[in-house]
Amino acid sequence: MDVPWLLVAHGSLTALVVVSFLCGQWPIFEGTFVQSINHFLTSGAYRHFLRLVQASCGNGARDLVLGVEQYCCDRPNPILQLFYVAIIGGSYIIIVQTSFKYIPGYYVSVWHRYLSIVVVSIGAILFALTSFSDPGTVTSENVSQYVSAYPFDNIIFVEKECSTCKIIRPARAKHCRICDRCVARFDHHCGWMNNCIGEKNTRYFVAFLLWHFLLCMYGAVILAFIIAGELKVKKVIYILTVYYGVDNSFSGLFPHVAQWLLAVHNTQILLAVFLGIIALLLGGFCAYHVHLCLSNTTTNESFKWQDYIFWMKKENAARASAAVLKASISGASSEAQEPAPSKWKTFFSRSQTPAEEPVVKNNIYDVGWIRNLWEVIVPLSERRSFSRRKSD
Ligand SMILES: [Zn+2]
Ligand SMILES: [Zn+2]
């Protein structure tokens, strides 16, 4: 019994580390130990490691580590792409080696052996499309068309030149410091894809997220059906109740069934839990990006809007308090000449002080969810009207 519980503890710890690393900065984890683990994993552990390297091997070794970090984080590199291939390929090979022997099973028909190859291949094709396609690089040849296609809103996008590319940076574009180019309708630079996500490949990126979410769900469900089929074929419940006299109730059977599952099918359980956790993470990320597509916003713009709303609220609050101060000064000077107002009058006059103006997010690119979605599926630069556009 020791080994299965060790596996469960190992699986739980892995899940905690993965969730903390990927989601520890989400607002729901604020102030929790998940956020603390995230801080440690993302910055604290690295700082300690650098100090350790410096203390044990000197400044040269520390500079070497910093150089590797710069290559991994600030330069285009295929490290995470290879990691993705290793995870997908490794998981599929482990599933083939450990679980295909149960297919066909009581609940799982033989065609899942072939369907699994097809769905994994489609996932790999979407990965390649997102990784190796042009995200919408802005060049001196197409800049005028992009400027014309995306008008400046003069709120979060104002007309200015990119200091590196020396061309006007169209609204919604951003200069990616990793790829060293301006990308139209820039969403973010994706390390997993080693590519920017922009105007032309957001469709592949969202399809990739959606497909991998469904792929992981599919794997987890099939593994669960394999386990359920084995329980049925091996007549575990029948043997437990008839031969071992276990009480035929959920509370009576659960510990014995769990013990059998962890002893015989711990690999399938771990794989199903792993796929389930990845599916949840991908599902959340995918839902966020679908929401962005439907509202015609990008990740880059959502940060810009956050900043804009934060500063506008501050400005409005300052303006409102200045107005209150002005009103109280003029009230004090008039009080000297007029008789003191009643308490009721003072109470109501307070409610007349200028309230803070609400901050409105006016996204001019939002043209209704159907057209927004269509803009992602068929980017503006791939439409016939785009080549006819001129900014002047
Ligand atoms: Zn640029
Ligand atoms: Zn980039």
C-alpha cells in the first residue's frame, strides 16, 4: 500500500507546483500559499540559485548563468517548442505503452487507437501553423495599409514612429523586443510557439488552445473509461462483495476499490489526473482568449486599458477632491457673513458635491461579436480591400 500512496502524494505535489507556477498570479490566489509558491518559483528560487553559483563558482559562472537566461528569455529560441514536443510525444508514447493494451475494452472501442493518432497529429499541425506562420509583421511596404485598416483611437493608441523600425507604428501594433519587429494587432510573444501572436495567427493560436483543451479532456475521459471497463471485466465489485464479504455500499466498497485501482491502474490514474489538470488550465486560458476575440481586444490592449482605467480613476478622484476642497473654502468664507445653516441643510448640501466621473472603456475596434470573430478568422490584411487601402 505504501507505493500507491507515495504516487498519490507525488501526483498531488506535482499538481500543486504546476498550478502555482502557471496560475499563482491570478487574483483568486492573492495572499494564499499558491501565490507564495509562485513567487518562489518565478523569482525567489532563481535569485537564491544565482547567489549560490556566485558564492561557489565565482562571478564568471554567475555571468554565464545570466547569459543563458538572456538567451532563454530575451532571444527567439526553440527551448519551449522542444519542451512542448517532448510533453506531447512523451505523454502519447506512455499512453500507447501502458494503456493501449486495454483497447478495445468494455467501454472503449478499437477505433480510439486510430482516432488518437489523428487528433494528436491535428494538434501538432496547429502548433506548427502558430509557430511558423507570419504573425503580421509590419514592414515599410504594408505599413500604410495597416495604418488605414486600424484607425488611432487617441486613447491607448496615438500616432508615433517605432524608434527601432523607423516606420509609423500602426494602431494595435507593438514592437516585439524578442523578435525585434513591429507586429500588427499584437497580442503577446508566446515562448511556447517561439513566435509573436498577432493579426494573422491569432486564429491558429486560439484553435491550438481549444484543440489541446479538447485533446486533454478526450485523453482523460478515455482513460477513465478504460479503468471503469477493467473494474467491470475483472468483476472487482462482485469479488469484493461475494468472496470477501464487503458491505455492498459506497462507503463500504470505496476504500477497497480505491486500493485496487491504485495498485493495478496507478499509471492510468496519474495520466488521467495530469491530463485533467492540463485541460483545466488550457480551458481557462482558451476561454480568456475567446473572450478577447469576441470583444476585439488583445492581451496587450487589455493591459493598456487596465492602466488607462487606473490612471483615469486616480485623476477623477483628484478632481473630485479638489472640487470638494474648493466648495468647502467658498462655503467657509460665506459662513462668516451668513447665519449658520441647519444640520439638515448641511447633510443635503454634502450630497451635492461633485461625484467621481465613471471611467468608460471606449473600444472603437469592437464592432459586434460576430464581426469581431470574423476579423480573427479572416484577418483584415488577407482581405481584398486591404491591398487597395492607402493611409493618405
Ligand atoms: Zn518596431
Ligand atoms: Zn515576438
